[in-house]
Amino acid sequence: MSSALYLLVCFCFIYVDSKQFIVRTSNGKLRGFTAETILGRVIQFLGVPYAKPPVGPLRWQQPEPPDMWDGVRSAEDFGPSCPQKFTTQLTHIYPKEFVRARIQNQKINEDCLFLNIYVPKAVEVNRYDLLPVFVFKHGGKYEWGSGTEYNGTFLALQGNIIVISFNYRLNIFGFLSNGEPELGGNYGMFDTVRVLEWVQTNIRAFGGDPSRVTLGGESAGGVTVDIFLSVSPIMRNRRLFQRAIASAGPHVLRGHKFFKGLTVQNTMNIASLLNCSFPAGQQMVSCLRQKTTRELMSAFYQYKGESVFSGNVLVPYGDGIIIDKEVTEYPGRYAYGIEYMLGTCRRDSGLWFGVAGNESQPYIEIAKGFTKGLVEFLYPGAPDYMTDVAIFEYTSPNIKSSHEAWLELWQDLFFLAPAWEHALLWPDNSSVYFYEFVHKPSFSVYPHYVNGASHMEELHFFFGDVLDSSLFPTKPTEKEVELSKQVMTAIGNFVRTGNPNVLSRSVTSCMPHWPRIDDVRGQYLEWTVEMTSANVKRDLKPRKMEFWNALFPKSL
């Protein structure tokens, strides 16, 4: 290491040598490192604590700012992931090479509240030249996942933005609640608020602009974005982020009635397995805090089952702080403008391909039962005959194969219709951009009858994973690499300006102009290889959207 230290920027990076950088945060100094890639140099700060360890008396408490530390803390390795059970079933979602590289070797610990920062270069940043910031929250049903899975290197470089990924408390540690103040729940949501607070306090030291923060998320992370935009008292009068990106997430408001009863009842059942059933909330919490991590995880998975495809057990609910206590229905229109990018994959429902089965009657009956469960979640009180009408609409003879029919039904019901309705609710002074990610990756692990990109597959393009062929069984095609660069450029443009079309960096082929959804009512963009103006569409599946968003609710 060079002995000559000098200030690169008056208040940001202290340059140590060609590979290391030191940053002064509100809690102490951090030492990051540089990594050379095919897109250039990125500076990484990994395993940065954003809260005190949520252990001992802080287990099931809202997160607190981290303590100060002396000297220089290394930020060259990821912190542990939050407790969860890693399972080989994830290879039904990700290629096994990706699982090996990003997931299966992670350490887990309750001391897990860490974030990771990717800075595109050693920019000579000053107060007039700060980079916009993209904070990404991972999905996983609020049960599994980590920030480690999402390497922000290529997105930071291609988009010329600072990218942050982070861990948050999951499953029994993040969402246990008996509905009383002593065990209020939503701890994984409060962790997200703490991350955004940390960014406001510290991101200038990394060359980031706290007034240009975009919160993004996929699946459960996308639901969080939706909650914070739509029904969150804690966010209503705070400007912790200015723009939003949500993928496969906005269906929370319809299922809101279901959440509290689900979480509270399941909490009581899990507490019973741990011999901690007490009428007083404080007694229950005291008993649970005496249990080990292993005991708590064992009870959680004993109760819910170990399959990553089993239903949600503990989820965010209306506590009056993170989420409004009463959300009866979508408002006719949201009251304020927003810059928002949201969308779905063509077949997010591919996640449930096993339920579709085949043409045999047992699988059909299972698929019908699964459909009724989704309807009950999104449309509580819906008459059974409406579910039967929906099933007939999608599966009547001679329409398409049984597999495709069921997957399309679940896609429209659970992912597409709620997201499309949500996108159309924002007022005219909003800038809302809707997309459908269509391209099924050449390395997809989903069966052939999953017709299009499935759940989470778009993230390989959003984060530039396809530029690293070691993550996949076969090398992604040149067209897929090009698509990824186009997507990352659009994300970078949006994070910077609120408009994905503003040119910031050259890409090897031009993408069409992406209109706002209300430039001409109902416009959206299809993401696929070899983009042309033909990929700008209008009126997404109007018959099906009318059925789910207008006709079906009238039956309640």
C-alpha cells in the first residue's frame, strides 16, 4: 500500500492506492476497493452496516443507527445474509451456476443488516456534480434472499449511477407479529426505511446525490415500493426517495385485507410450537427472545413447510405506521404526481409451472383450487361463480394448451392486471412508464411451455448478469448482452432524470422511444431482443384487463 495519502475530493474519497479507497461516514471510516470489468472500473464498498445488530434485546425491535467504530473498517467482503434456509429448489428459479456463485455459499447470521455500494468510478465529485442513486430491495416472499445476489457493478457502470443493494430481516425475524405494540411486526420494512435514512445521511461521502434517490424492488421488493408510494403513513411526509421502479410487485392493495389476519394467526401458531403462547404480548416476546436462531428457524419451517413455492406465512400488514390500518380498495386516483417505472415479465406466473401439471384430471383440479386461492387473496368475498367464469374464459376448449392457459390466467390475475390498474391510477402530472419484459432467456431453467420471461429472469438483464457467462450453463447471446445494455441504460436514464429516454451513454443499437403510459392512453414498452418501434404497444390485453379490473370487482 502506498504511504502517500491524498484527498481526491474535498469531502468524498480519500485515495489510498490504485485499488483502495477510504470514505468517512457518520459512523467511521470505510475502506473499499476497485474492481476492473469489461465495462470499466467500479469502486465497491461491501458489508457496510446501516443499523445495530438486531440481536438480544433488539430482536424484534425497529432498527437503530449503528455504533461508531474506531480506525478504518474494511468494506471488502459481503456481510452475512439474514437467517433463511437455502435450498436446492432455487435451481427451479435460477440456473445452478448462478446459485453456486451468488447464493449457496452465503453465511447467515442475525447480525445481517448490511448494504453494498457500487460507485461507477473514482469520479472527481464535488457538491455540484453528484451521481444519482438507485437503492434496490430484493424479493423472495419476505422469506428468503439477500443483497448479495444482486451485483450492482455493471448497472452502475452502464447507467453511470451509484447502486445500493441491502439485506433486511426476513421470515420469523422480520415479520413476526401478534398485532400488539410489543411485537408489532414489519421489522423488515422498517429496515428498508433505515437504509433510506442512511443514504440521506451518508451518500454524499460516496459522491451520491441524496436529492436524487430512486427506490427499486422486485417481487416482494416491488410490493414494498408500492406500499411506500401508496399506503404508508411513515413515508407520506418524508422525502427519502424521489423516483421508483417496481418489477412484478404492485398487487398489495387488493390483498391488504388478507395480510393482518394471516400474519397474526400464523404468529400465534408458531409461538405455540415454541411453547411461547402467552396472553400478554411482553411475555410472549420475552419467551421468544430466549430461543436460539436455530430453534426459531426450525419452528418457522416446521409450520410453513420447506418449499420455496409454498404460500406466504408472515408478511407486512397494516400497523398504522408502515401501512395504513384500513385500505378498503384502490382510490379512484392517487393525489400526487410521481416518476415511476413499473412492469411485469410475460410469464411471472411461470413460478408456479408445477401446479399447471398436464392434461390429467388431478392436475386440473389442483390448478382450479390454486386459482380459487389466488382469487380469495386478491378479491376477498368474490362469489365462486366468478372464479368459474374466469377459469372458463382462459381454459375453454381449443384456446391453447392446458399449461399455457393456466399460466396466462395466473399471470393476468396476480401480476399483470393489478400492475396495469396501479399504473393507470396516477394523475396527469405523473411520469409513469410501463413495461412487459417478454424475452425468455436462452439459459432459462423454466419448461418450454412457459412462454416468455418468467419471474425474476428480467433481473439478469437489469443488473447485467448476462455479461458474465460464468453465471449460466450456456453463454448468453450477443443479442441478450445488447438487450441488457439497453435496459441498464434506460434504468440509468430514469434514475438520473425520471425519463428512460434521455441519452446518457452510447449503446450499439438504438431502442425505440418509450412513451409515458398516458402520452396516448395505455402505451407501454415490450422489452425483447432486436428492439424496434413495433415494441411500443397500446392497450395491454384490453378484454382481460377489463375482466379483472372492472367486471370482477363489481361482483363483490
